[in-house]
Amino acid sequence: MKFEELKISDKLKEGVESFNYSELTEIQEKAIPVILQSKDLLACSQTGSGKTAAFLIPIIEHILNIKTKGIKALIITPTREICKQIEEQIVGLGYYTGTSYFAVYGGNDHDGFSRQKAALTQGADIVVATPGRLISHLALGYVNISNLEFLVLDEADEMLDMGFYEDILNIIGKLPKKRQTLMFSATMPNAIRKLAKEILTEPYILDLNFSKPAEEIDQQVYMVYEKDKPQMLANVLKEHKDDKILVFTSTKVSVGKISTYLRTVGIKNSSINSSYTQTERNDTILDFKSGKIRILIATNLLSRGIDIDDVNLIINYEIPDKAEDYVHRIGRTARAGKLGLAVSFIGEKEILNFNRIEKLLEKEIAKLPNPDNIPQGPTYRQINTGKKRYFKNKKSTLIKKPRK
Ligand code: AMP
């Protein structure tokens, strides 16, 4: 379906045109009409599927027809980075409609808080916020929320994983009951279903079967001992001299180590993790987006929702503990239908993690032979995850159950 066919105002269409999208993505085609009909929505959708525009387009369209003052739409997201990302799309889509917006997230200075307070008191049309910072403002009583019509929970599963369940309920308790609520989540665990039951009214459920990575991602996997990973990484990076590359590790410590190692072997790179200041994080992401930085080493901080165009190669230097994180990480490539490559190194202690990933993907991924200068790694096998046979004795200490 083409955007011209959408029943939205010309001003909004002009905003959409500025992005040069040709066709609606699947989530947009399915969700936009539902949202325009004022229905609640629970959408299970993959990152990179175009879901931000899927909720922003109908929300901006609706706001064009509302005359009330105050905040009309509240979008809650797990991280500041995603907040900023959504803000950027509002700027583009709403450019000709005059829709006002404000992003509210922590990690900035006192002035930042005061500006947020002013915006929340006056009431921008759309407010995009992280839960913690929003709660601080709501608790102070000045947030102009009585005319709110839309609530969006973006990356809802991630927010629950980060422990925001109570915060979200707390926020929702302060909002008008009569409103349209849209919930987007990459996965659909029980906790999400439970939250959906509590906060949605007869929702339209859109399950685009998305715990799976996009078809366009070529997944390559190597078995590599931990000690050989730095050299293996250097090998792969040297093979992809022109690509925009995101390297994922599991900890801040390994981000630093890898980044330093690569520099010692002459490979320029930048790194990002949660201990960097907000300004450093923003600058690094901007430089990566613009192409100033070609190789970026990151923790899971960047695995979700961050929309960076043209990443051609994702490297999982370490295999994530949670299978879903693998899907999110490799979802940074092959955005909106482009081709992408994901290369993963399975170390001797990561075989079980990869077993879980293959289970989630419902397929095995071929393990490729290592290049000549890297020793062959551990043997891949299925590890029995059968629960350990423990029971509690009278003193309540855990002891191993004797086999019969
Ligand atoms: P999202 O899933 O919202 O993070 O979007 C992922 C990327 O897809 C962003 O770069 C969007 O600008 C882009 N995008 C959104 N809608 C479309 C579309 N209809 N056609 C092509 N790209 C799109």
C-alpha cells in the first residue's frame, strides 16, 4: 500500500513524503487503520519494522482535529535513546502540521529538568518520556494531563525487563481513564499479556510473529575460544573495510578492552556504554549515524529500538544471555527491508546461550569453519538444560536429590 492511499490530511502526507518512504511496512498497513478507528492496540512487532511511524501517523492526524489544551499524547519508552529517536520522527512527520512535542528523560542537568517542567505545565501536544523521569514530574503535580487522549507504551517488554512494571501502573493511575492506549512489544511473554489485560480495553491484537529476525539478515556463526576472539574480530573487521559495523559485547569492561585492542592493531573505532555521560552517548550515536564513526563497540544499551540506518554488519563478540537480545541486536541491521549480515562468535562458555537462541529461532544456524589464522573453537553441541534435581531438607538448605 502506498502512503498516498492513506486517509490522512495533506499536511501530514507532506511530512511523510519528506522521509521518502515508498510503501507502508506491514505493521503500518495493519496498525494505522486500527488506530485511526480509535481502538486500543496490542502489537507484537519486531524492531526496525516501522512501528514508530505506525503509531505517530494516526496520533498526529487525530491531534490535528483536537482543539483542547494540554498534553494530548504520551509515549513512554524504556531509554533516552529511543525517546530521542521518536522525537526525531515527530519532527519530520509533524513538520507541516505544527504539532508540538517535548521529550522528557533523565540524565540531564537542572536546566533540563526546569525546561521539562515548563513544557509539561504548558502541555506540548505529544510528550515522549522515560518512566522514571516522568514519575518525578507527575509527583510534583503540575503535569497538564487532564485532556490526554493517547497513551503509547513502546518497547513494553523491555520496560518490564528493566523493572518498570510498578512505575508504569503508577503513571497510568494518574491518567484520564477515557483514552486510547497502544502497546508495542517485540516479544509477548506472560507479563506483557498481564499488563495488556490491566490497561487495554478490548484491544485489537496484532501479532506479526516477531520473535524472529528479519529474513533479510544473513546469520553467520563461528566457534571461537575466548582467547582467540580479539584476533577473530580483527579478521572480520578487516574483511569489511567499507561497512558500517556495530560490535556487541555483554559488559562495559569488554567494550573497553576490545576498543583498546583494536586500536593497538590499527583499527579505528569508537565505543559506547551506559557509564558514558548523556552528551557523550548522544554525540557518539550522531557520529555513527552520520558515518563519522564507522565501527562502534557497544553493550546491549544499543540493542533495542535505536534506529541507525545503513548498519551492514552486526558482530556478536559475546553471545547474549537472553535469546531475545540476540534478535534485538541483529535487528540493528537489515532495517526496513535492506540486506544485512550478522556474525556471531560462540565461546566455550556460550554454547548453552546459543542453544537457547536456536530454540527461539526454531532453526539451527550453520557453524562456519574458522579462517586459517584462528584455531578451530569448541565443538558445538546441545547442552541438556534439564532442571537440577534439588529439594529442600528440613533445615531448608538445598541439597542434591539422590538418584534412585
Ligand atoms: P522503527 O521500527 O520505527 O524503529 O523504524 C525503523 C526504520 O524504518 C526507521 O529508519 C524508519 O525511518 C524506517 N521506516 C519507517 N517506515 C518506513 C517505510 N514505510 N518505508 C521505509 N522505511 C521506513
